[in-house]
Amino acid sequence: MQLFYNPNVSESDDTFNFDKDESRHIIKALRKKIGDILHITNGKGWLFTSELITAEQKHCSAKIISKKQYKKRDYKLHIAVAPTKMNDRFEWFLEKATEIGIDSVTPILCDHSERKVIKVERFEKILQSAMKQSLQFHLPELKPLTTFSDYIKHDISGQRFIAHCEETERKSLKSEIKSNSDITILIGPEGDFSTKEIKNAIAASFVPVALGETRLRTETAAIVACHSVAYANE
């Protein structure tokens, strides 16, 4: 299935117009013709099956012939993670987390953060591409960059964890996860969370956890956390 993404198509639409870039891709790369079937999602759980009725490089349109809404999972996973020094590592995390299953991501600025600026548009495109590639119909939400201290003040429902590497009392994330429960996990930068941040998170009811016996890179730790939650909810 070739899946297209457009946030503007809704369940009330009967036809849909592709923009110039998509139209050129449909005609030149995919070599589609009038009568061919295309699939579109709006990232809100809807899959639209459509038939191509106009096939031109500058303009393609389709008639929607069926619609189906897919429910979200029984749990919500949110990862608050410090952006990595190298952008490509954070992009890799976004791609793989979307494939595994995640609902939202908040980039956080920590005491030991080396990267303090993110490429929002680029990250959004990574999420969209990964959603289409993995044939999912709910687009993960990229939340605004925020400081660690501000983030832990948020009203957060469900289970909340902070994964860190300090040699203090920590529980195993795998053993603490409750199935069908909303979960928020904090993942620190390359230099880990500071001792002060860990104490403040614990004071804000975050449970300190370990992700295994080895020291993991930021993006690897975030993926391990995502997979642990997905596995616990299978």
C-alpha cells in the first residue's frame, strides 16, 4: 500500500486534490493513471481509499470511495527526551519510535544539554514519513521544546518515570509498566540528568528506573523505553 498524508482531508469529503509536489510524484514516480486506487490518511485515525479521477503532473484529484477510522491504542506513550548533539540521531529516534508506536514527544532542555535548538519542520516531516512507511494512521505529536524544570511542573496523568544512570536506587522499567495505562518517560542528554534534576523529578512523583545493565546513548535509551512499553502492551 502506498500511503499519502494530508491533514486537511476529512471524513465529510467526497473528493480530494493533491498539491503540485504530490501530483508530480504520483505521475512521474509512481506512474499512476486515471482509475488507479490511492490511499490517504489525515493522521487522525482515518484511512481514505480513493480513485484517481484527474492525473496530471501539476494537478491530481481523487474520488473517495471508502473511509475507515482506526482507534488508538488502549494506552498513550509520551517520551520527553533531550535532543541529541547530532541531529541525525534524534531523527533516527523519531523514525523508529513512530514505527514502534508512540503518541507524543517533547524535546526537553536539561542542565547537561548540548543542543538547545531543534528543527521543528524537519522533525515533523520525519514523523510523517515514518507514519506512512509503517502504515499507521495516527500521527505522533511533536510538542514544543521546553525546559526540564518547566516540563515536570505539567499536570501529567498515568505512570511517570525518569530513566537515569546514577548509582542510586532505581527500579526496572519493564517490571514497573502497567498495561493499558498512559505512560510518560523522561530520557536525558548524553551527559545524563543532573543530580538536582533527578531529585526534582522524584519530588514531582516520577519513579526512577533503569533500562538495562549497560549505558545507552540518548536515542537508544528512548527506543528501548518505547519498545518496553509496546512489548508490555502486546
